[in-house]
Amino acid sequence: MMASPALALLEFHSIAGGIEAGDAMVKRAPVEQLLSGTIQPGYYLVLVTGEVADVVEAVDAGVLTGGDCLRDRLLLPNVHPGVVAALRGERAPGAANAGAFNALGIVETSTVAAAIVAADAGLKGAEVRLNQLRLGDGLGGKGLALFVGLVSDVDAAVALGGDAVADLVVRRTVVSQLHDEMWGNVNGSGRFGDHFAWPPV
């Protein structure tokens, strides 16, 4: 997804406003990459990567253009590689019998941007891996950062990640020795309907 140090994401509650802001961002600065699109329940995300100064300039343009359509935003000048991997869909293994990964930590946030910030803070501050980063779709626009590791490390990651976005945390928790059957469910898609082949919403 990226080789440059900075990542930013703007989250809009208007699709039209998000498209307009994304256009302003890519016109303002020579970012390495711009990715955008809708998530449920009708929000619009614009993600940019590149050199720090260019990304900062693009974010300024997006915020100015998006105005009151802006729901949340993040700017990570030195994003953790684990966050980038999770955004690509990679997952750290998590199972009750996975040796050092004997705890699951969850930071649930009210916005997508907040979940990414929480994941970055937890990874930078504790010896954990990111099991997965779930964003928006199927979550009513919320985000989930799931950490795995030793209980003490996962405790630290959840505390740091949650504190980084405190006013946007829905709930944070650490589960020690999660049961194998729950690991199977957590490591799946996360959608209840997938157990019964319900069509995606």
C-alpha cells in the first residue's frame, strides 16, 4: 500500500462532500497514493499516503473543502508498519493455543479513523501484534482494533490505544485465554450472517 512514512484518513458523513474533499486533496499536494470510497452506513473515506509535508498539505485542503461534512480524521506522520499491513487485510494469528498469543485486546471506536489511531498507538507502545483492523462496513461505521499477545502487553496496548482516542471509545476490553470456539468466530469475517450464508448487506 505504501512505502512513504505518512498516512492520513478523512472520514465524511456526506459522500458528495467526501468526493469533493478527496479531489481537493490530490490537487493540492503530490501524495503518493489516494484511496477513497464508501463504507456503511453511507460515510465516505479518503486515505492518502506520502511524504509528511505533502500529506499534511493534502489534509489541510481536505478539511477546508469538507467543512461541516467531516466526521473524523487522522494524521500519522510515522505510521506503524503493522497498521499498514492490517489495512491491506493481513491478520496476526490468534488462537488459544498459539503460545505467546494468550490474550485478545479490543478497542471499539465510534469512528473508523479512531480505530486506526488506537491501533497505531497500541502497536507503538506495547509488544503486541494486530490480529485485525475492522473498519466501517458491517459495523455501522464503527471501528475495531484487535491486539494479540501476552496479557500484560495486551493490557498496555488497549490502555494506550484507548487513551489515544478516549472520547471516541465505545468500549475497550482484554480477554485472557479466549476459548478456541470464540477464537474461531473472532478470526472469521465477524459477520453473524456469514455462519448461515446470508447475503452481504
